Amino acid sequence: VWQRIDARARSTWPGYLRAHSAVWSLVAVLALGAAGYAGSALARAHVQADREAIVVTYLVDLDPRVQAVLKP
């Protein structure tokens, strides 16, 4: 056990990254994909809310009572 601990103590960070580059690349791709999907979903929710607000404002402005300056 101590021989393995001593062998790993001599390893360096660049050596570790070279040995595990595929795993860390996969982790990075998954993290970026999840962040991209979450950002896209958030943007779609904002667009939907903005669209609804614009439609309501447009329809209120088309109300004939508002155009005739009458009290609703």
C-alpha cells in the first residue's frame, strides 16, 4: 500500500491530466451542454412572457373604448 502511495505522490498534475484527459473532456462537454440547454430554456421562457405582454398591450390599445377616450 505504501509503495502505491509513494508512486502517486511523485505524479504531477500535468501527468494526471494527460492520463485522464478523455474523462475530463467528457465532463466539460456534458457541463457545457447542460448549461446551453438551461440557457436556451430560460431564453424561451423570457420570450414567451415578453410575447404575452406585447399581445396584451396591443389588444388593449385596439380596444375601441380606449381609442374613443371613453371610460371602460
